[in-house]
Amino acid sequence: MLEANLADRQVVQYVIRRFGIHAKHKLGQNFLIRPDVVAAIAEAAELGEHVPVMEIGAGIGTLTQALAETGADVTAFELDKSLERVLSHTLEHYKNIHIIYEDVLKADLKTILGDKDWRCAANLPYYITTPILLSLIQSDLPISLFVFMMQKEVADRILAKPGSKDYGALTIAVNFDCTAERVLDIPPSAFIPRPQVTSTVLKIRRRKTPAVEVKDRKLFFSLVKMGFGQRRKVFTNAMKSGGIPADWIPEILEKADIDGKRRGETFSMEEYARLADAWYDKIHE
């Protein structure tokens, strides 16, 4: 089926010339020219015959083709409707690809995905990586595995450890519901046009249960927001700024066995969970 590899540099250059394509910076369009990279993404997605996979951002069909070559049933979203004339040509031989020209964040994904167990793969536009990522992993959509290419800086934040400079609210938001591992880093030279930063592919697997058990998820993430919203504040002051009554704070900290003089950026998820449960108990006593 693979007549021309759409990730081959010469093929990409031909498609760009043939259709007069101009990469749209505002949509974060950068076209991959590394067959080994798209193959690694497809492999990481754990696909096979008729496994349903959703792709975000079909572009000229580079990753779409690699996903389809596994035999998976590919549903690809593409926001740029001008690429329809390109994709109808580059992917014309594939019967296992369905392309939806719509913003994935506005699509009725519950209806589209149904109740099958899906994978999701994407070369995410840098400007909207975090909104798409969090929208999907915090949803109840039936997607068990995500393989996403993103800016290395964002990937480093997701993989960061407590107390490090990259550790933050995004780290906890992703790792609360998922596990994450680095697949590979990709240099700017792997794209046309070249981005100014290195990219990273992460494999993000949804957990069967959250990483920590909490009595109230909303309270947990409220504390995380307090802890990282003003990183230089000691946590006692961050709690005050976050609206927790001053006379509650010593009791909450004591019950959670937390030193309020520490900064929130040093707390593990387990420590935030203890704080959230202590706050919950105080509210409901």
C-alpha cells in the first residue's frame, strides 16, 4: 500500500510544490521529513488491525499514513480545510482513513468515538498543546493511550520531579490521571519549515485510577493552583491568598503533617492529597 512515504523529504517537498502549500504559522504547521519519527509514533501508539486511533492535525497526511499502515482504523481531524484537496490526493489509496475537517476541541467527540477503546496520536501545534492535552486526558472519553509530539519544554514540565525548575501545575494535572514517558526527542531539522525549538514525543497512558486518592478532586486542584500560582510564597501565605480562612490553616497543615514554611513547588502529589483531604475534613466537620 505504501507507494510513497509521505514523511520522506523529497516527497514532502514535491507535495508542497505540487499544491502550492504555504505553512501557516498561526496554525503551527510544520511538516515532518523523518520516516523513522512517524514510524516511532505509530509503534508507540500500540496499533494493529482495526484498532481505532484518532489523529489531531492531519496536515498533508504524513503521520496519518504511518498510522494507517498499521491496519488501524484512523479518524483524523484537520482544522485547515484548504488541505482537503491535498489529503484527497496523498491518502487516496487508504480505505481505513476518515478525515474530519473540524476543530477537535469543538467536535462532538463522545458521539464520534462511541464506546470503543481508542488511541490518540498527534503532532500538536505548539500554541495549543496544553489546552488539547488537558481537555482530552481530563475528559471521560474512551481514549486509553496518547502519543503526542510537543515542544520539548512542555514535555520536560510534564516529566518533572518535585522541587525542580520544570515542576508545576501541568506536571500534576497530567500525572494525576496518567503516566508519561519520553519516546524520543526530535531536532528542528526534522521539519519543513524548521521550528526554532526541539520537539519531544511522549507516550501518555491513562491510569485505571488516579495516582492519589482524594476526597474532593476540586479541592485538590485548588491547592495545586495556590501552590504554583505564586511560586515564591511559602505555602501558608499561598493558602491565605487562596481564600482559606487564616484560623483554619494551622489545623489543616498539622493534620496533613506539612510544614507551611515550605513552598508549594516542593510538594509531591501525595502531600497535596493529604492537604486536600485535611481541608475537606475541616469544611465538613
